[in-house]
Amino acid sequence: MQYMLLIYEPEDAYEGPAGEAKLVEVVAKYTALSEEMATNGVLRGGDGLQPSASATTVKTLVGGGHSLHDGPFAETREHLGGYFLLDVPDLDTALSYARRVPVAEGGMVEVRPVAQY
């Protein structure tokens, strides 16, 4: 079964000299986890995302029209910073990987099954 691990972190988690140093350490942890998931044959995709300021949201209006908005749909302190797509036997296995994602303090990993149509 496929699961998305959606990675949310405070957008300012890696700002400043201390944040930049921490980012180097975190990227190494992400790389190691990604390599392990690939070796285990469960990684189907994943990547980091640009900051939420680079997002454009397309909103569907009543009647079928569309409007464009700068930024993400939800205005929150946390932003969707990246994702992994895994193919694992069950939720427990997906959760075991999610617990190892090196999110910044205050961050979280949402684990959601991919819909099968």
C-alpha cells in the first residue's frame, strides 16, 4: 500500500547562521533516511519543496471559474516542506519511517494513505 509522508515544519526553522548550520545536519539525516528507504525498496518518490512564498493557489469559484492567489491555501506558521511517497505493507511500517523523519522542533509528519481508484 502506498502512503504519503507529508513533512511540515516552522518556516523559519533554518534561518540565520545557527539555522543554516542545523540545515546541513538535517539534510545529511534526510539523505541517509532516503538511501535506506531506497535500499529497502519502499521509496517511490520524495523531495523538498520551495518556501511557501513561491506557491500559487488556484481556487475554484462557485459557477466554475478560477482565481489565482499568491502563497499557500492555508496561512499557518508551519509549511509543507517536503514529502516521501512510500510503498509499504501497512500503516505501522509507514509510521515507523515517519517517526525517523528529522523534522525541526515543532514540526510534524502527516501519514496519509494514497487513494486507490
